[in-house]
Amino acid sequence: MIFQKKGKRPTTLLNKAAKSAVIVALAVSSFTVSLTPAFAKTSHHKHSLPAAVITAGNYSHRAAIKLAHTVNHTRTIVAVKPKSAHELRLAKKQAAHQAKLAKIQAKHHLLVAKHQANKSAHQTKVAMQDRALASGNVVEAAYSMRGARYRMGGTSRGAFDCSGFVRYILSHTGGVDLPRTATEQYYNGAPVASGDLQPGDLVFFKNTYKHGISHVGIYTGNGKFVHAANSHKGVREDSLGESYYANHYAGARRVLPAQMRAMALAPRGN
């Protein structure tokens, strides 16, 4: 630490240590000289000093010089030198590089956290779907698949088309086996009037993307049904009262056995 006083050169603790060493050396030397007359009077060799006194004086003198040299050398090492223009530019580049690296690492950590969150949410959703399928409640199982992707010809949980979705739900909840296409499914089960629809019944639509029976969904109650709509909307719940579906409505079929119909009537969980 450097202390600065007005009107004086800056001093350091190292300078003070060096000055103290010199003062000690001078004091020892003065003490040695002061002893000279006394020893000269009592000594048989009047023109020489005792060896002990000479040795002490020389030792203190050498120690003071060595300490001062060490202090000056240390001060030279720790002295803060002004940086050159090249060093400043290099430090600036290094700082910019560190900032960029920190930004990249933060972005990476954010992506990893987002991936982990999505993975956890997916696992939770799959577990919920498994429970719904195992429950035997067709409506609950169909509702749990909302948000699944649509793909023409899709028959698995990864992606469905309309008839693939209906066939998957019924086969995994109660083992009800249906044909593959909506047209073939339309000719299975008993016809149901629109006023007698019950949860779990299949609702069909015609002339949607092709002539004739071309779309199917699972009725969930309150005038709504769950279906694999299209590639833009995926699996979702819609209302039979919407103009598009009302205009293309072709009828309904009841394919579930009595026990599964009773389970489908149970209130749907959130």
C-alpha cells in the first residue's frame, strides 16, 4: 500500500523498513566507536579494538546493507509499471473475449435448462397419458392426447391422423379393434342420432379433404369431440356446433361395450 503526503515524495512500508535498518546499523556503529576509548585504556594493545566489538560492528553494517538491498529489490519487483499501448490493446481484447465467452456459456446453460425442463414436462405428460389409457376411460384417454402432432398415416403417440388416433385410443383403453380408415370405421357399430350422443361415441364428417367419409373423432360430451384435426392444429377438442363441422357432419356410431360407455360417462379430471 502506498501512502502519499503533500510536498513529499511517496514513501512505502518498504522504504521505512530500509531506513530503520540503516538507523540500527548507525546506532550499532556509534555504540562501537563509543566503546573504543574505554577498551583502549584497559587493553594492552592501545591502538586496537577488541575483536568482539569489531565483529559486532561489521556484522551490523553488513546486515544493514543486505537488508537495504533486499528492500530495494522487492520494491522494484512490486512497483506498478504503466502498461504500454500494446498491453492495453491486448487487455481490451482479452476482456472482450471473456465477455463473449461468458455470454456463450450463459446461452448454453439456458438451452440446457430449457431442454431439461421440456424433457421433464414430456415425461410427466407421458406418465399422465399412460394412466389415462390404463384407466379404461376412452374420453379421459382421448383428452390426455391433446397437443399430439398430426401426420397423415400416423398411428402412434408420436403423431396421428384422425382414424389412427381413434383406433389407438380404443385399442389401448379397452381392446376395441377398429379398421384403419375413417370410411371403414363408419360402417362399424350402431348408428346414433345426434340428440342421443354419449361420451365415447364416434362422430364422422364427410367431404373435408376428399369426397365421402373423410374424418372422425371421439365425442366427449357437451357437444364437443376430440380429434386429430390437421397438421396445423394437431390433436385438439372442438365443438360440433362450429359451422365447419356442422356443415360436414355425417353421423355417429356407438362401438363401445356397455362397461366402457359407463366409464366414459364419469366426470373428466383436470
